Amino acid sequence: MNNWLQVAKYQSGDESPHSKKVQNSNLDPFQFSAFMGATNGCESWSSFLIGTLIKSQDYPIALLTLCGASLFALPLLAGMSLPAKSRDDA
């Protein structure tokens, strides 16, 4: 199971194989659980919101509204990304 967590962390850009940010690897499952909890929370509020918008408006309007919210979030996410590390950095 720990290997899958390492793969997920590496693919998300959180960690490269050449650097270890977390000194205590026992915390890895808790960090992964917190990330998944945040993901599930995002899915639940967006599902609730689009369902509410579909009932009050129409499906195309609801879809475009949430697409706009997603596009608005992209610059925020880009600002939170970690700088890429080269293999030469130790």
C-alpha cells in the first residue's frame, strides 16, 4: 500500500524520488487521507450545487456556471504549484 501512496505523491508533484520532504513516513497515510477527504468534499459540494442549479435553471446553464467556476480556479491552482526540481537537486 505504501508503494501506491508514493506513486500518487510523485505523480501529484508533491515529491520526487530524489528528495524526501516528510521525515516520518508513518504520516504518509494520514496525508493521503486528508487529501482524499478534501477531494470528496469538493465532489459533494459541486454535485449539490449543480443539482440545485439544474432544478432552478436548466442543465446547460448549470454546466456552464460550474465550468466557469473551474476556469476561475485555475489561476489559483497554478499559484499553489511547487517549482519543478531537477534530478541534480539533492
